[in-house]
Amino acid sequence: MRDSEASYVLTRQLVQQARQEGDVDGLRRAVHALAALVDLGAAPPAHVATVGTAWYWLFEATGDPAPMRAAEHAYRKALDRAAGSAPPIWRSHLGMCLLRVSERMGRRGVLEEALQLLRSAAGDLGADAPGYFEAQANLGLGLLRTMEHTSRLDLLPGAVAAHRAAADAVPGRPDAAAQILSNLANTLMYAWDHTGGRKHLTEALEAARAAVALVPPDHPAVPGCLAALGRVLTALAQVTGDQKPLLEAVHRLHSCLRDVPSNDPDRPLWLSWFATACRVLFTRTGDVAALDEAIGARREAAWLLPDDHPDVPAYRGNLAIALRNRYDALADTAALDESVRLLRDVVAQSAPDDPEHSRHQADLANALHRRGVSTADPDVLDEAAELLRTAAGTTVLGRPERLMHLANLGSVLLSAATLTPAAAGLSRAIAVLSEAVGAAGPEDPELAEALLNLGRAHELGHQRTGERDAQEEAARAYERLVSTRAAPAQSRALAAQALGHLRLRAGDSREALDGFTRAIDLLDLVAWLGLRRDDQERLLGRFPALATTAAACAIELGDLDTAVEVLERGRGVMVAQALGATAGTDHVRRRVPELADRLDALHRLLESGEREGSATAWSRQSIVLERDAVLAEIRATDQLSDFLRAPRVAALRAGLGDRTVVIVNVAPQRCDALVLTSTATTCLVPLPGLTVGDVTRHASDLAEITDEGLLETLAWLWDAVTGPVLARCAQIGVPVRLWWMPTGPLSFLPVHAAGHHRAGEGTSRSAVHQVISSYATTLRSLEPGAPRLVRSPLTVAVPQSDDDLALPGARREADIVARHLGDATVAVAADEATRRRVLDLLAEADWAHFACHATTDLARPSDSHLSLHDGPLRVRDLFALRNATTRTRALAYLSACSTARGGPGLPDENIHLASALQWAGFSDVIATFWPMPDAVAVRAADRAYAHMRDTTPARALQATVSELYDRYPERPTAWAAHLHLGADHSARFG
């Protein structure tokens, strides 16, 4: 072998080795060395073609257009010099090179030449000829890319046939077969996206799973195969509404990205598919963490593309859509502004004949729709409507995106119609929405929003005209959505809630109750356990006063038991989930021990992920999906059908023991008290003097509390609530020991302290002197039980924390409490009271006393916190403490400010520090409604612990409050703040 030939062979081997090893720098050096060795004008044509292949590989590895142009030049030289003797596969290689030129440099004119070359090469090679499978694979990929750039669906059969021929002919190379199958899956997904044919989706899933099964975990083809499968699974989840394939998609796509370097040319595409899956996860569940993952992936993908890349507009447009979603979820105006800005640039940069131009216009319109609504600007809404009309008008009939444009246009027209009384605008909105609904199938993602908006449009028409037909059309739209099981749970619940209000306004309490109850039944799915707390709170906030309004309907119908049940199911949704997520499984273990073990293991996974903050959105949701499946198996077992289900009223009564609970239902249409005992029929106490408006006003007044204002509120509370209830209890012989369960904004008012307390008014109209009071968040929170044996008491004192005023009495209070609790008390104070230290001790404590500052976050109640030495101990931190053994805990005493005050947006969830400690396993909690003077807090703690040696926590607190009342008779800010929450178990100290 001549020296020059030997050098050529060696260098060619170096190129192949660097490519196989993924060594980009080594590949670059070897390709340049090979190109320097081979004279394109004099070397054998086969060597010239090899140089073309080497340049092409370098382009694939780097995305740099320069090697691609060099590859095109080399292939053309090889074909020209070989003339008619050139192997057909060279034409295929040149065709692929031209295809990449078109993609990377936007030279759409070369697509036709590329297709001609690819077709002729595939046609000239017989099934047994070398290069046949490669030529077929290249043809299939070329047809797919041409379809993507030109929207020519007539090329689809040829693309599928070419991929299948290549897959059948691949010569014993699993990696090559996997890549071909992945390309086949992507081709079928293109067909699915543009035709909606379920056959394409099913076949795509088969091909993608087969591709993943063919390659070992460490093979370079794995990311592409995983990405293709993730894309298919995302679409499948959108069609079926099934969460499982969607979570698998996110996991697969995330795995594919984990080992792909930032300089891999395919990374932007795979980031885009990952972002799509995360965004769909958000739209299905409301999980903002998943949406933020999507935004981050979209940003990275757009940043990785060179500025001159023809796909930059599409990638930036996708980022803008995700930002718009963030505005929808969190009212993030900065995200909306960025979305509009990006989309205006994208629309300006895309040519009118670009197949994506109409989609960009529609995306801009949807962002402008949000801006128009937020600013009540009809001109912005008109611009949005015109863009959507254009997009729909330029989209071929039968294409799925046309349905999407129509649904969005109807939504814009409805928003515009709300700003003007003109009937024509509303009629146009109804017509467009009706067209969209008529064209949609039950699995179309656009159906839910279109039905919801159609119902709202007809309802608006009824409000304006009083026409009963419009009311019934609204009801039909809502009913269809509620019954569409593939629709997101949130959309179905909103439709059921709207249906309930529609019937209530028509005076039909029975039909209204049915609508509200169906909405309540969906709340567990809306605020799904797989979501983070912030998302659960945000989503539940879309259903204000749902349970109380439903209960009022039931009361109107005389069905008091149903009123109790819907209040228990529709209030404290997150409390019930917390109890269920760590419920004991002893009775399950006796019948199906293997299911009990699986459920316990899943609960531990949930708990550790919550406590450590280590779970991703999709991993947590995967755990909860598996938990739901295990629950279904348990409930299919004899005598376990009601496991972790909301109990009926008989079971709720049985769980009360000797307690009497007064549920005060505050609803727009009526307010009542329901007196519930374990033995008697529920007693109704109508409260005509109580209205939602009055409750809200008095609750607002307590934001800046004064003794004079509080005296007025307490007197009103007696007249409107406590007085009538106590009078009725006296008539029916109920003992003066009550657990109050106020609802709605009444939860923020001190019902236990109601009364006329001014000088000379005596004590006959004073709840403090007439009844021993406790509070309950839900009926299920009042578990029966024996006295608690206290072995591990804990005191925490923080006299000074960052940005807070000093509490000189805190250490003294903790010392007093420790003397009452005994030598076993673990005491931490000042700089020892760190978050980690307190959490560790609290996990083992069965009694806890806190003397420190607290802060109530009204907007984000799960961020309300106790102020420790090095930072906040938040509600969400306490929530994560709960585990299967915590029900043995006795009492937590919160000598801190406003620890029983929650956020006004979710009054019936009772999210505050006191309830968080109850969720963490303390059966009893003493807390405060508002800030307390330091000296009063010390005195109250001392007296309460002195009394607690001989009686239960609530009775001890009652005696303490009575003493404070006598000391500060006309200062209710000093004596009325403390309350008791929980079961009121007595305790023994060991």
C-alpha cells in the first residue's frame, strides 16, 4: 500500500473511531486531516465521497453549517467525477446533505432536489443491495422533514413505507433499527398531529417502545429513542386524560436530556419535547413546578440555537406560550409582557407563506387576549380576534389546529362581549363557540374550555335577556363538560360549580345541590395529592364557598344529614388528604397484608420527599398515581370498600364520642347552625341575623384590632350566633361543652369569646361564662382516644429573632412551662432554637410549647411561620412532619401571635400554624387569634399549665381565660385571643 493510501486509510479509521466514541474534538481534527489528504479534483471518487461523509458526520456532531456546505461540495464532486458509475447511495447521501442545508440555512428551494435524489437512490437499490436499508431510511426521513416544512400530507404514505422498509432490511444492527423505528414513530406522530387519526398514535407508540427496547442503556442512540417515546406518550396522555403515560413521558424525556451535552445539535429539539410534556402536565394538573420546568427548558433550547437558525422563531414562540400559561396560573404580568413581546417579534419575522405563520398569529392573539382582559381594553381584544380569524381562515378544514383557533376566537369574543351590552357581539361569540364544540370530539383538548366558555356565554345571554332557552343552553354545555371524563378535573369541577349556581339562581335548590355536590366530588382530583401545596391552595381558591353553599341548599331542602356530609367532604380537603396520606393500615393488613405494606411504603416515600424537598413534580405524581392504584385494589377487597373515603353522617356521629359540635354554616343564601351529637338527630338553628356581608366586615375590622372594635364584634357575635345557639342547646338539653366549627369568613372570628362585655352588662350574655368552647377544623379531626401519656415534652423560646421586636418574657415563660412539665422536658432557646434542631426535636416530641414571634402570611398561608433563631418554621414544614406514629402526640401550645389565623382566600381549609401542628399529629393545640402583649402571654401560659395538671386542655384554658377576664374585663384584646383546637384529651405525665 502506498504511503498516501495508508495515510488515507488510517485517517478514515480515526474519523470512524472518533464518531463512535462521541469525541467531537477528535472528530473535528480527523475530518480536517482527511480533507487535507484528499484532493477532491484528483483523488478516486470513492475517497471524495468518504470526505463528504466525514464532513456530514462533523455537521451532525456540531450543528455548524460550514461542514455541511463542505459535505455538499464533496458529494457533488464525487458524483460528477464518477458519472454513471457512482453507487446510488451517494445520491442518497447528497440528498440528506441538501435536506440539512434546507433545515439549517432556511434554503427551502433545495428540498425538491433533495427529494429527487433520495427517491432515485432508494428506487435504484434492490432489497438485497448494499445500502438499501440506509437509502430507505434516508428517504423516510427526507419525506418527514419535507412534510414538516411544507405541510404536504400527500408525502405521508411514502414516508411510512420507506421507514418500514428500512426497519425490515436493517442488517443485524439493533442500534440502526432503533433509530429507524424512532424516525418511524416521529413520522406517525406528524400524521397524528395533522389528522387526529388514532391508528397513527397507536402505531407510533408501538414503534417507539420497540426502538427503546432495542438499544442498551449506554448506547448513543438512547436519547433519541427516549425522546421519540416521550413525545408519543405525551400525546397519548392528552387524548386519554390518563396521567400515567404523561408522567412516564416526562421521566423518559428528562432521562434523555440528563446525559446529552449542551453542544449536541439535537439537544434543543429534545428540550422542546421535554418542555411540551411538562407544559401538558401543568395543564392537566395545575402543577406550576412542571410549568417552570417547561419554561426553563424552552429558554435553554432557544438560547442554544444560533441566532441565524431558521427554527429560532418557533422556539421563541413556544417559550412565549409557556410564559402565557404562567400568567394564567399566577397573574405574573412580567411573564405576559415577555410573552407578547416575543410573539410580536416572531410574527414579524415569519413570512406569510410559512406554514407556521398562522400558528404564531394565533399564539400572539391568545397572549393579547389576556392583556385585553386584564386592562379591559376592547381594542386589544379586537386585535386578538382579528388575528385568530386570520389564523382560522388560513388553516385547512379538518386540521386540529383550526378547531383550536375557533375555540380561542370564541373565548376572545366572549371576553369582548362582557365589556359591552351589544347583543351582536355575544351572538358572534356563541356562534363561534358552538361551531368549535360541534367540531370537537370527546378527546379533543380544546373541548373543555370551549364548553365552559359556551356555557358562560349562554349564561350571560340569560342574565341580559331573561330568556329561559339561554339558561337551558348554558346548563346543557355545563352538563356535557361535567360528563366528559377525558376533560381535566378542574374544568369539570368548574362546570359543575357553574351549573349549581345557575340552578340556584333559578330557585331550584335540589338541582343546585346536585351540581355543587358533583363539584365537591371532584375536589380531590382538582387539588390532587400529587401537587405541591401552593398549587393545591391556588386551585381550591377557584371554588369559593362551594361546600357552604351546597350545605345551605341541603338545609333549604330539610336534608340536614346531607348538609353535614357535604361540609365534611368540601371543607378541609387538604386536611383530609393529609390524614389519608398517613392513615394507619392495621385493619387493611389483617385482610391484605401485601397491599398494606405497599401503601405504607408509598406513604413513606411521599413523606420523605415532602420533608426533604427532594421530589420532582413528576416523581411525586408518579408515587401518588401508584398510591391511587393500590387504594383501588384495597377498596375492591371485601369489607374495605370505604377505606379512606369520606364517611357518611352516621360514622361521623359515631366518631364524636360524647362531644357536641356546632357547625355554623355561612352561605350567601342563608346562615344556620347545625348541632351534632353522637346520639341525637342533627338540630337546626336558623341564624337570620347572620349574613356573609356582616361576617366579612367584622373579620376585616379585626385586621387592626382595638378593644373598642373587638367589644362591638363580640356583642354582634353573641346576638347573631352564639346567643341563639346556646338558647337552642338549653332547650334540647345539650351540655354547655361545645366544639365550634365555623365556616367561611366566620373562621377568623372568636366565637368562643362572644358576648356583651361592657361594664355593667353582667355575665349572662357571655360565652366565656356560659360554655366551655373548643374548635374543630373537621369532624374527622375529633378522634376518640384515651388520655395521652406525655414522655417527651419540648419547649422552644426565641426572645429575639431577625427583624422582630424582642420578647423579654419568652425565656421566662419557657422556664415556667418547663417547671410545670417536669425534668423530662427538653428546652431549647435563643441560638439553639434553629430550624433543623427544632424540627428534629419536634419529630420525637409528644408535647411542645413555643414562646416566640409568629407571622401570618394571608396571601400564602402555607408560608405562615414561627420565627426561630435562623429562620422561619413554616406551616409547610410542620405539615411534612406527620407520620404514622404521630397520633400519640398530646398538645402543642403556641404562645405566639395570630397562630390560628389563616388566609382569607381559603377560609374553609383552615391553613394556619395551629392546624398545621394538628396535622403533624398533636391532638390538641392552644393558639391565638391575634398578637398578645408579652406579659399577658407569660401569665396565660403559667395559669394554663397550673390548671392542666387537673383537667383537660380546653377546661384549663377556660379557667385561664376567666382569670384574665377578671383581671382585664374591658380589654378583650388581652383575654379573648387564646383558643383551644382539637379533641381535648387529658394528659398524664410520665
